[in-house]
Amino acid sequence: MNSRISLSECGIDLSCCSPKVREAIQIMNKKYLTLKSVKEISDELGISEATLSNYFKRYYPIGPKKLLTTFKIRHAIYLMKNFELSLKEIAYLVGYPNQRRFSECFRRILGISPNKYRKNIQTN
């Protein structure tokens, strides 16, 4: 269940990033299941959250918060496809405090609820 989502599965190419953005993405890639906020990443890099956001605005097409959420949602999709877990269990495993918050983030990233997504997987 702890199989990691690769950078390429999230559509990430590090070749065009600044060094700080690259470091931030590598931290996300290693720790996305346990990270609760972008602040944890900026703290690890020794910069402010605002500075990290500015680096992303300048050198990357999406912000750090959305990217971290994307990692978590991609992992949730992996879990949906490969394990028979409830959405509540999946929410917890990918680092959300509850199913409602997970569903909100899932919908924001993919434009569909996790329930509907799962039903689509099962019918295909």
C-alpha cells in the first residue's frame, strides 16, 4: 500500500525547475503521505512559505499546495485501483484528517468526487 507515486505519474519534469523548486518537489515526492502543509516543506528548506510560493510562481506552472495535493490524490487513485479500502481508509492513508476534506481536495484536483471516480473505475 505504500508504493510511491513517481514524479512522471504526476507529470513532473524537474529539468526546468530552479534548485529550490526541485528540492521542494523532491521533499514532496519522499514525504507526501505524511506532509500536512507546505509550511513543513518550507521549514525543511529553511525559507518562508511565501518565498517558496514565489519560487513556484516564477519557475513552475502550479503552486506548491496544489502539487502536494496532486501527489496525495494520485496515491489515493492508486489505492482505489489496487485495494478494496473504504474512502475513509484511503483518506487517512494519504494524510487527510477525514473523508470530507479528502473528497473536497479530490474534487478540486480532478473535478469529480472520489465516489464517482471509483464507480467509473469499476465499470471500465
